[in-house]
Amino acid sequence: MTAEAEEAATIRPGGVPDRLLDVAGISIDRMPMLKVVFDRLATMCADSLRPLSPSPVLLSLEGVETCRVGDIIAAYEQGAVAAVFYACEWDARVLVGLDRPSLDALIEALFGGDGAERRGAEDRPISTIEMRVGQLVFDLAAAALQACFASVAETPFRFERIETRLDFAVIGRRNNPAIVARLALQALDSGGEMFVVIPQSALTPMRQNLARVLSGDVSPRDPRWTRQIQSEVARTEVSLTAILDEKQMTLGEIAGLKVGTVLALDAGPRSKVRLECGDQPLFWCELGRSDSAYTLRIEDFVDTNEDMIDDLLSG
């Protein structure tokens, strides 16, 4: 065996596959934890903005994909503001940005607007107030990123600078591959995109951790969505049926019914009334009267199992 062959045979396990994967690029489908991380990021950023805005600010993950750094910068170079953060443990820089529509929506929401104001010119410079609002959002996003990546590879994100021209927001060579996560931001019936760009070289060492799915790694429940569901369900209109008594009849007896026939009921003034919704029994009620209308007062829940046992015993 030659010296070159011996050297190749002693390469650490997984070394060759890792090098091949590095050349081929990162596959998003092989790293399910990456989408979980950014989905959590959207939820945490929305929760952090809730106390600051009288109107709800919603964030949701639109997608995660691989792109060249130059292509990402070109897509957002018109009318966007971005912050550069340095991830110390990864030895890499991360870009967090807001496009102009999302920045306008945030300004309107945070300062108590109603969304009726006309938007400013798209080509105007970013104002000082917009820069400060952007700085606030970026600081919240950096804290959320650190918390979301903690289960994979924890690192602090140190703020470096804000750029209004993305071609100055250098996080690597323009032809280097990167991961970009796009988050839809909505406030006051308008909005845009928030985006996070991470160089692929920063994620490559943690590829194995991003490939595994941990039990319990699910997106946290959104309390706003829960309250919305509860509100809508509570306002839903349903039809209720009050049954005073039921009578068993044969088909022959039914066929013999005529107009004016009186059906005698076994119910009395003290008989309980069963309240149903559709075919589902709900409550036992007491029949009453108020002015010229009949009323029902709920006394107990209907226990279908107990009623079935009573019917069997009585039969």
C-alpha cells in the first residue's frame, strides 16, 4: 500500500462524506430543525413586539431556502434596512433585515396609527425614527435568535452596525452560499418581509444537530390565535331544541293521524325538559313562564351513560 493510500485509509470516519456535503451545499430538507428554529423566531419576535404596539403585529415563517449572498442582497437592495450581527461561537456574521413595506407598517403600528395614512415615497431615505425602530426590532430578533438556536448551538449575537444599503452589509463574498429565512410581517392590514441571512459555512458544523428532530420540538402555541378561536367559537349561533316528552308510535298509528287529532303527553308541570343541540343532549331544564313566554332554567347536565342504565333498569 502506498503512502497516499495509507493516508486516505486513516481519514477520520465521516470525513469524506462531510467534505462532499460541504461542496454540494446544505439541503434544507435534511435539516428539519432549521425550520423549527425560524418558526420559533417568528413567534418570539411577535410576542416581544406585542407590549410595544397597541395594534397586533403578526409574524409568520414564509420559507427557508439557500441562495447566494449576492442574490439576496440584490433582492432587497432597494428600500430596506438591515443589521449585521457577529455570532462569536460560529465566527460568522448574520444579517437581519426589514424591507420598506414592513418598516412602514411597524412605524404605523408602534405610533398608534390606524393604517389609513398614505405611505411615503419608496425611494426616500430612511429617517432617523425608522432607523431607531429598526434597531429595536433587530435587537429583539437577535435575542430571539440566540434563544431559538440554544438547543442546537448556543451563541450570543453581538450587534455591529445598521446599513441602509445592503451592498455595504458584508457577511461574506457575494458568491458564497447562504441560508435565508423570510418572515411575513403584518400590521394594520399591511406589511412586508423580515429576513434573516446566515452564511452556509456557519451552519455546516452544526449540520448533524439540525438534522435531528427532538421530541417536543414543536412550535409554541400562539396565545393570540387561541383567543381568536375562543372568541369566534363563543360567537357562533346554534339552534337548541327543548323536548318536553316523547311518545312511541307505530307506523299504523302515525298513518291514522288526522287534522285535529290530540296527542296526550305523559309530562306534567314538574317534568324535566331535555335541551338538545342537533342530536346531542345537553341539559335537563325546568319549564317556567315569564310574561307571555315560556322559559327554561338549567338544572343539570345530561349524563347519557346514566340515562341509558336507567332505561335498561326500567325496561
